[in-house]
Amino acid sequence: MAVNQGLSGSLSGGKTVEELAREFEDIVVDRLKRVERSNRRLHLMGGVILVLLVLALGASLFYFFQLRSGGMPAWSSEIVSARAFQLADANGNVRGIWRAEEDGSARLSLLDVDGNVRIRLSVLDQGGSPGIAFLDPEGAPRVVLAHLPDVSNLTFADEDGRARAVLGLSADRSSTLGFADRRGLTRALIGVDRFGDPELAVMEGGAGAGAVTTPQQPADTADAEEDEDDGDS
């Protein structure tokens, strides 16, 4: 109906049939070009959507298989599990590492801006013994606090890594404070034994050389301690 009206209007304007046919052909070609451009846009959008779907599916499968093999952290709404975590500053420098070691121990290390470990907190696999170490920039432990099954001690070391002062508490309830020279040889010991009596040792040439003074425990006190031990057993 619209084409007939257009032809009638054109005839009333004095145009020939050939001119009207060319105009009609131009209109049809223009509309076909519009349809083709619209189809190309639809095909392009469909391709983009298909690529995104393929990427999403691939990422989901990758994460699934990595999760099954233990290579990526698994989490629920409240718990995050992983073998290691890293803490980075605003410049991307690693400042902290928290991980489970191959030997079964757990360790938290804090680093300075140069990447040197300065504090190391550890829990050993054997016996679950905890400890904390303060290190210098060269990586040498300078202060170590440890709790072992048979002794708890606090150790101060020099820049060469030699223990120079050690404060310890043994499983038998005796306590000792020892001092060493620059060679690492023990030169003096002061402590309290398990009976509560003081002990003092001074070595002139290092451990094993020099006089040792140990106050003797009174006989009645020793007997009382032995009776107490027998009663506990």
C-alpha cells in the first residue's frame, strides 16, 4: 500500500517509470545495508558474550582442579585455609610471611623494608615447642626466647652468633644465669638449685677451668625433700 502511494505521488510529479524504479531500488538497497550493519553488530556482541562465557568456564574449571590438588586456598564463609600467606606494604614489598614448613613446623616471619627477616615466631613439629627470635640485618639471631620440653631459656647473642648470656629454667625447677666470653666459653654461672639453695661458679679460663662454689644443702632439708618426693610418688 505504501509503495503504491509512493508511485502515485511520483507519477503526479511527472517522473518516469524508470526514475521511480531507480528510487525504489535505492530505498531497498539502503534498507538492506541497515539490516546488514545491524546483523554485524549482533554477531559481534554474540561473539564477545561467547568469549566471556568460555573464559568464565575455563577459570571455574582451573580453580576447581587446583582446589582438588591443594594448590589454591579453599574457603567457606568463615574459614580461609592455605599453606602460606604474605603481607605486602603499599610499595609491594613483602613484609610478612606466615606459612607451614615442610618439616611440619609453623612459622611467622616479619621483614624490614630491605627484605631482611627481623622477627621469627616458630612452633616446632617435634613436641610443639614454641620460640621467638629477634635477628639483626645480617640474619644472625641476637635474642632468642624458647620453651623446650626440658628447659625454657632466654639467650642473648653477639654479632657473631655466639651466646653471651643465657637465662634458663630447667624441668627440675632449678634456674641458672650464665655468662660467656667473646669466644663463647662460659665464664660465670649463678643459679638456684631445685632445693632452693644458691649456686655460684666462676671459671678463669672458660668452662671446666677455675673454682666452683656450691653451697651445700643442710642434711635435715635434704631429708625433708626426699620424704616429700617419696610422698609425691
